[in-house]
Amino acid sequence: MKKTIMLFFALCISFAAYTQKVDNQSLKFNYIRLPESPIDKTIKNSNGVVILAYEDAVNQAKKKAQDDYEKALAEYPKKVSEAEADYAARMEKYKIDKAEWDKKSVGSKFVEKNILEENNKPVQPSYYKPSAPVLENVKTLKLFDKNLLASTYLKLEGFGIATNNAVKITATLYGFENLEPQLKQKEESYYDSKTSSTQKKITYWYEIQYKHPIGIKVELPSGEVLMDEIPQQFAEYKVTTAAQNYNKGAFLEQLESKAVEDNMKKVNEILNSKYGYAKINRESVIYRIEPKTFTYDDFQEAYENAVSGYGLLVSDYAFAAKKLDAACEFWEKALTEYVAGAKKVRVTEDVAKAARFNLAEAYIFTNNFHKADVHLSKIISLDPSNKEKKTINELRELMKDLRTRWEANNK
């Protein structure tokens, strides 16, 4: 039995000596994502315009308030004069009535007040100056800075900013809307250490539904309209929450600004996904092999070529592609050594999977989508882990998107 155990450990040690470590390195790079619906390449510029559909109504309401205020201000001196004249007349009458009252005997005054229940003693009038006019604070939708919104969000990446030979982009903001806040509650149990018992706690909050529809229109210099719609996501109400004791006015004002900022960011994403050449940040991994028994100089050289290639995708795509192609040659050659189930070999199953993952990513970014798909399919046959399956699915989604864009741009 002791000899059997010793033999088992000897075999384990022997196998471990031939097991290579696959080291996944963080891979961060940028690439230019092609548009879904490419615009004629002779069109070099874009010009963004923001329209506030509710601006006239807001300005009219503010103008009416200003006009009413100025009219009241102009009439104010007359109201003061009239009030002063009225006061003077009442004072004159008071003096006459007071003089008559003073002539009455004490007995007459007593009879009038206590027997006839008539208190005829004149009361001196008071003077109250009319309140000065105040400009009405009209509650309206917020008038956003149209030029700032246009320059921040209505930009097509890969295009200049000018009005000549330009794609015209118009974003129409239709105004903030919200439904009446609804009070919600939730009952929870908790343990109270002071009483050593389970207690009930009810939490209250407000739920608010809101939206700010935005229409997007895209026109070519010829006048052809490529897009003219209100995306569904802007037409639907979103839900947010507020504390029970929230300041409704201040909260809704902040929510209005947030809704516009969030939606304009989405407008920018929609525009650049369809028509722009957006620079996208990607975070992935690239696999290296740490040698034990065998050497992996080819994997190291492939790694260096690949890292260099990914780093050049934005600035020099042609040279980047050459670097990635060179890396792929090393990985493809290494895979010719792989034999399923073989032991004590340089290219084990784990090394083969690492090479195929590297190849799939590199082929995606050199537009060799068929080869990328072949390698992802072969990884499936190597019994990948759940984490590896997730990576395969993510790469397939990326490949599907980039292939669709590449085909649209290479008709």
C-alpha cells in the first residue's frame, strides 16, 4: 500500500513538471468602430442644432408676467395717490363726526351705548399704503443652453464641425413631464437588541415617473433625411424614487436636468453608433505561457507583436494589422503541435485554448471573422469552463456587431 501511494505521488510530480502555466494578462486598447449606416465619404463635416419645442410657450408666459408687472408698476403711483386721497377724505369726515360726538352729553353717550346698544363713537381711520407690484415667478420648463447641448452631444466622431458639406443633426427637446408622485411603503422585520425581540419597521418613499422626449433628425447636404424619429426609450416613462420628506420643487428641477443630460448622452450614442467613427475603449485579456519544461519563445514573440498591434489600431491600422497577423502566425503554428489527450507535450489542452482565444480576438480586429468563429467553435470542443463559455459568448457578440458594421462599410 505504501509503495502504491509513493508511486501515485511520483506520477503526480512527474506530470506537474510537464504542466505549463497559462497566464492571462490584462489587455486594454482603443479601436475605431465603423458606423452601422455609413455616410458618403465625400461628406466631411457635421453640424448640430438643438430646438426647444416649448421655448415659445415659456417665453410668452414670462413676457405676460413681465408685461403685467410693468403695467402694475406704471399704475402704482396712481393707486398710492387714490389711497392717500381716500384716507384724507375719511380723516376729514372723522374730524367732523368726532366734533359732533364730543358735543353730546355723557348721558346721551351712555344711553346710546348701553341701552340702545349703539356705539356711535367715530373711529379714526388708518392708512395702509398699497403693496408695491411684484414680478410673478412663473413656473415653467427649464430653458437649456441650446448651443452648449449641441456642441457637447451632437457631434459625429470622425467628422469635422462646420456648416458646409455637413450632415445636419437636429435634436428637438419636447419638454419634461412627470406624473404625480406616489407614496409607497414597505414593511420589514428587524431584531432589536435592546428589547431582545423582533420588531416591525415600515419604510415610506415616493415613486416618481418621468420622461423628456427628444426627437432626432439627420439630414444630408442634399436634403435627404436619413433619420427622423423619437426613439422609443425617450417616449416611455422612467421611474425614480425620493425620500418621504423630499423637497418636491427642488427634486423635480434636478430631475429635469438629469433627464436631459441622460437622454442627450443616449442621443450621442445613437448617432455615433449609426453614423460615426467612434473610438471605443476595450478591456480584454491576452494569454501568455510561463515555461517550465518547454520553452515558449514563440508565444512571447506573438504576445509582443499582438500588444504592439492592438496599441496601433487607432493611429496606424495597416501596421497594426501586420503586427496582429504576425502574432497569429506564431499561434497557428503552435496549434499544429496539439494532439488531443497527449501527455508531456509542449502544447497541452490549456495552451491550445489560450492560443485559440488569442487568435479569435486578433482575427476579430483584423476582420477575419470566419477564422475567429472557427477558433471559438473549437474551444467549445475542449470542454471550456463556465467562465470561458462566458468569454466565448462575449466574443461572439462583439464579432457579430463588428462583422455587421464591416460588411455595411465594404459593400
